Amino acid sequence: MSVPPQFTLDSLIDETLWLDEVQSTNSFLVDRTTAGSALALSWNQTAGRGRLGREWVSPSGGSLALSLALWPELVPKPVTPEWLGALSLVTGASLADAIRPHLSEPVRLKWPNDVLIGAKKVAGILGEVSVDGRVVVGVGVNVSLTQDELPTEGATSLTLHGFQPVSQLQRVISAFVGGLRDTLKGLEGGLTREKRAWVAEQCDTVGREVRVEFPGGATRNGTAMSLDDTGRLLVHFDDSNLVEGVDAADVIHLRSAH
Ligand code: BTN
């Protein structure tokens, strides 16, 4: 892709900011004090941040960093960890819905916040809250990275699956932002039964045997059964008779349980 497309989404959000270079589009919006919704985008993010304090590597020019300061009227006050958990899932589901029409391969979710093409990760999501209670949700999408440019073995990019970014990217982003805005209406009380079903049916983790790696280093194997209304993964662990909710962990897909 020679010239990355730049566009605005005036009808959906108050401000669109294209940044030539930025350390992190999430930090940029978290640190800004402007009220109202905003979209920050960059093809050159130099210190991207991922989940659980990890770094997110966006090779320059082929990976899009996009952060959205959410519409204040759609953010609960105060923001609860449960709402943030649900936000991460509906953001992934909205992004997967926006990408899917442009590809012939399955676009699925890996709990809690990865978008997959086949078994490989094409996008990751990080939601954050500023000190004054604004919520920024950031998405890193590998758009046109070649095989050699991919940051990890488990990653892929849209163009490696036939996506034509110049003509289609604006449509993907506006479908994503518009879809997310519609989904946030009515999310105050967590995931409704309908929204849970919508996320669960595209979540590749549900129905799988999984290894759950907890932040302290412990691991447990089990079967991912479903999601609850705060976005936790409900797992029937092999070492227990109970189904337990998991909220902050890494999940490794082992095999389909069926
Ligand atoms: C993950 O998979 O661990 C989440 C990755 C989130 C990366 C995006 S890129 C845009 C925004 N800015 C950041 O610093 N992080 C998010």
C-alpha cells in the first residue's frame, strides 16, 4: 500500500485526528482533557501498549493504531471493571463484524480481546479509563504487513487474506465505529442476553478446551463453557466440579471440546 488512506468520520464522532507519529494513540487520548468523542489514528505508533502491561508492536506503515475516546453520554459514571470487561468484548465483536464482509475466511474472536482470521491474530484491543473518567478504547490492526513484517508467529494481516486496504479501510473503520456506538447504547447493565449471544457465537474460545494462564503464573486446564453478563469467561476446570468466571488471564486454545 503506497499511500495510507486518511479520512474523517464527522457524522459519528466530534474529532478525527491523524497523527504522523505517536508513542501510543491510547495515551494520546487518555492524556487529552477535551470532552466529547474523538478518534486518533496513526500508521506510525512507536510505543504501543497491550494488555496486562505488555508492549504492542506496530511495524511502521502497515499496522494501524486507532483509539476512540468514547461518546461521554454512553459511558457509565462511575466506570466499573464489569462494564470495561463487557466493553472489550463488544469492541472485538464490532470490529470482527466490520471486517468479515471483506474477507472470505472466518473472522472470529479469541477471549477476551483478540480478533482472529483462522487461528491467527489480526487485531488486539485495550480499553482504558482516564483520571477524569473518560474511556478510551484502542485497537491495533495489522492491515498490510507482509509475512516478514509480522511481529509474532501467531499474527497475521488483512492483506495476507486478500483485503484491499486503500479502497476498503474507511468502510471497515466507519462500520466498526458506528456499530460500536450502537452496541454501547444499553450496555450500562452489562451484556444483555442478546449481546452475550452475539459475542459468544463469534467467540472461538467458547466450546474449547483451554489452558488458562493467570497473572501470577498459575495455569489450569478446562473447558470454556460460555460468557457471563460482565464478559467473564465461564470455565469448567478439570480440577474442579464448579464452573468459575475468569476475568483477567491469558487463554490458550487447546482443541474443540466437541
Ligand atoms: C493486546 O492485544 O494486548 C492489545 C493491543 C492494543 C493495541 C492498541 S494500538 C492502538 C492503541 N494504542 C496503544 O498503545 N494500544 C492500543
